[in-house]
Amino acid sequence: MPVSVGSRKGLSKVIASAEDERVVLTSHGRVVAVVDSAERLDEDLRQLRKAADEVIEFATRSAVDGVEKRWDLDSACDRLGLDSSLVSERARTAKQK
């Protein structure tokens, strides 16, 4: 949403919109701010912490199992709660850059 539109709507309307979905404010096509609900931010933080714990657990288990143990992408993604098809697609996209 352009800042000018948000300004016309008023802060209370922008906040009300943010309760339903993240509101991205732009100026001249560039993102300048994001308005989000506290509940959604808390959930995002919870998921990040959970993911960090899983990565640490995965690394620890890998170290304990020894370097000879190799993980295929599907097994690693399954262990970390990730979608291996999304990881594969991101890898393909990154390779093309």
C-alpha cells in the first residue's frame, strides 16, 4: 500500500487491515515499512526459535553420529520440518542467478 493511501485511510484503518494481513507500506515503489499484528509477529518469532532449535539439534545429532553419516535432502528436510520441494526450487533459482 502506498504511504499516501495509508495516510488517507488513517492509522486506525491501516492497523485494522494489519489484523487480517501484513500491510506493506511503499514510497515510490520501495518498501519503507511493514505494519503487522502482534499475534502474527509472536507466532513468527516462535517458529523462528523452533527452527533454530531444530537446526541445533540436527547439527548436534550429526556430530554425534559422526562425519561418515550423510543425510539426503529429503531426510534432512523432514528432520527440520521443511518442504524439500521448496528447498530444491530455491536451490534451482539460486543456481540460475
